[in-house]
Amino acid sequence: MKSSKPIRTEGPFSTPDLLLRATPFIGASVLAISLNNLANVTAVRLLALALSAVLILSGAWRAPWLALPRLARPIPAALALGLSGLPSSGTPFSNPVAYLSVAFATSVPFFLDVIPWGRVPRWVETVALLGSISPLLIGHPLSHEAEFFTLPIAYVVVLFVALYGNRLELISTVVIIGVDFSIPNASEPLNLAEGVRDAVLTSLIAIVAVCVFRVVSVMRSQQAVILEDHRLAEVREAWIHSVLENTAEAVVTIDVDGTIRSVNRAAREMFGRDAIALAGKPISMLITSEGQHEFGAYLVARMRHVDDGLGSGARETIGIRANLERFPIEYSAGETEQDGRKVFIVTIRDITDQKARNDALEHDAMHDRLTGLPNRALLQDRVTQALALARRNKHGMAVLMLDFNHFKEVNDQLGHEVGDGLLRELSDRMTGALRTVDTIARLGGDEFVILPADVRDAEGAERIADKVISAMSKPFVIQGNSIATGVSIGIAIYPEHGLDGDSLLRHADHVMYIAKRAGVGYSPKPPQKVNVPA
């Protein structure tokens, strides 16, 4: 279906609206012009004048007019034109031109809702407007006093057309009024003085009309530029809103007070809240209470364009969803302007999966893949921390080195799968026998290290060793194979057997092999004493 062209307009009103506003005023103008003297003021003329005044001066007339049925809406304007344009003498048969002109002008309002204004040429609209002022010629003044009485009315008519009409309509209106003034009365001869007087009156009207039209044209041009800028701004804002709405990252715009102005779809889905619930609320409601201070300090620093040691990169905190679920987020903020006001765009990313991947990578880097126990790197870190605590509090600490007997024979005779299964069972039994605060690490093969918490002497270390030996006393069943294995344990105590982690591990490894060759479960005996540092 082909759409019609939009209604053309050169002023703030469309052509139908312009004619509806013009016709009652033109009717009142015709009435005033036709009043040669007070004797012509009849009841019909007074009714036309009153109706026209109501339609012109009352801004509330459009409300009841719009409430009328469509076919009845032109009636007030048509009555004003018809009553005011009726000739004061003669009949339709003796004065047919006057009555036909009134009939044409009266019919104009009824055609306003019928004519497809968006599809007719512009000159048709001009003819319709000029036709509505044709009764001006009917009420030609019969004296100089009447002409000067109608001069202000003519000015107002021209100003109205200059404000709301186009150039052709303005010129035609001035010409019609000029002809109206120039037609001599029957009792007056056409002479130079009369011609000059009429030319002066017409020129004054034309000068006023041209000045007003030029001013209005400039204002229309400026208004068009403003409207176009506003339209482009709306298009640009709609485009930006569309981009932000469809971006994968959550975007929240806030003002300088930290109040939420808008949220995109990703943000609504991330926090489980709709736009209405978030609009006008502080952005801190999206952050857990323990992270709000740091988050607020970051935003304040960004708003003041200072660093405050925050750096330019994104920062992490904990977000909170509508269902009170907590999750890690990463956020950053940028600055822009919207509607002449400073706005900050906060970009938020849910880094739950990223944190899980990083944690998994960190776990793999610090733990043994076969048993899940801490590896050598994590053990060294924990030994370093335990030594620092022992030095600060000036007490001892213990390290136990473990080696399982006959593990090589299990691998050679039953295969590596059974050997790996045995190592997993060994680590599970040790974990179950010891406390959760104790560290059990696998160095490789069947070598394990135990770093017990709060064990400061050989007696405490021996109790740990006894627990491990007791846990290993029962055979292991791996893939249908019953395997009995013993364990050899070497114990090193700080500071007697070493002042650093490497020294303690070497001593524990040395006495473990002594215990293994001797066939005993464990050996804490040091080869020599080491002085405690002051």
C-alpha cells in the first residue's frame, strides 16, 4: 500500500488548520469592512461578529470543536463567513456575484477534511486560502471613514497570512486588499489624489507584510535548523542507545551523584532487575556492602579526574543480584555528556567463569594432578610461612618426609594404573588420618611431605608419624589386587635440624632413608645439633 505524502506547511500549522483559523477571522474582517455606518449593524451582522470573536479570541474553542462530529466541525467557521459576507442589499438574482462569492467562501471550511491535502499541489492550497478571503471584495467600503476604519483589520489579515502563509499567498492577499482600496466609490471620480492615497495605504500594508514575512522566514529557518539538530540528536541518541542495549557487557549510566540513569539489557539480565527498579537508585545497590567503599572511591576519583593510586585498568569487586546471590565482577568507568550534562558510563563484566578458570589454573600450578595434594611449589610457600611464624614466635616446627615401601615392585609387576591408584588411596588415607590444617604434599613418585600445624617438637611429630603408620597398616585393594605396603618416615625439627626449608627437607629425607634401611617406621634422630639464632 502506497503511503501518501505528508501535509506540506510553511508555518507552524498545516493548511487545513490554517484555513480553519483564518476563516472566522476573515469573516469578522468582512463584517467590519462592510460596516459603512452604524445603520448597517443588523442582528445578523452582530451574530456573525460575536461568533467570529468567540472563534478568534478563545483558545478553548478547539476542545469543543474537536468533540463535534467530523462533518459538523466546519459549521462555526462557515456561519461566521456566511453571515458576515451577506450583502446588505439586493437578492441572489439582482446581485449574483456577491452571493456566489459568499457561497464559495462559506463552502471552504467544509472541504478542509475532504480534500487529500497531502496529495494535492501547493497551488490548490493557495487557491483555497485566497478563496476564503474573497468576501473582502464584497464588503467594499463606501466612504473614506469606512476605509480608515477597516485599515487596522486589513493589517491584521495581512499579518495573519504573513505569519502562517507562503510568499504567493501573502502577495495575493496584499493585491486583493490593494484592489479593494483602489476601487472608487460610485460618487467619487478617479483622480490622482485618490490614486496616491490608495497607493500609500497599500504600500504601508505591503511594507509591514514584507517585514513580518522576512522576520518570520528567518525564525522558520532557525526553527527548522533547531528541529533538524534535535532530530539528528534523537537519531544519534537512539543509535547509541541501540548499541549499548545490544552490547554483550553490562553498561550502566550514572550522573555525578552516582544515581542510575539507564541500564542496558545485559545489565538487567546480569543483576536480575528491570529498568524501572534500577532507575533513580544509587549504583552502589549493585555491589555488596564490603565492596561499596572501594567502588565509591573509584567512581569519585574518576569523576574528579584524579588517580588516587587506583590506576587506569579495570577493578574487581563482588556484585549482588536481586535474589541476593553474590558473584565476582570487573568494572571500569568512562565519561561523556548527555543532554548537556556530565554522565559516567560504568561497564561491568561477570567474571565468574574467568575466576573459575584462573582458580583452576592456579590450582593445577600448585597441586599434584594425580592426587590433588599440594605440590613442591605450594609446599615451599607453606614451609616459608611456617618458618617465618616460628622465628617470630621463637618456637620450633616439624617436617615429615614419607616414602612407601615396595612401590616400585607394584608398578613393575601390576602396572602403572595400579600404581597410580595406590598413590591416590595412600593420599586419601593420609588426608583422613590427619587434620585439615595439616599440609600433605606429594613431591613425586611415592615421596610425600607432611607439614603439621602447631607441632613444635619431636614428640608431636612422632604422634603424627604414628597416625600415618596406623592408617597404612591395612592392605589396599586396587583393581582386585590386595596390596600391603609399609611406610618409612623421616622427621626434621626446626631449629635443631636446619634453619631453612631446604635444610629441613634434606635432613628429613636423610633420616627417612636411615629408617628405611633400618626397617623402622620413622627416625627423628639428627646427625648434629644446630644452634638457634638469637
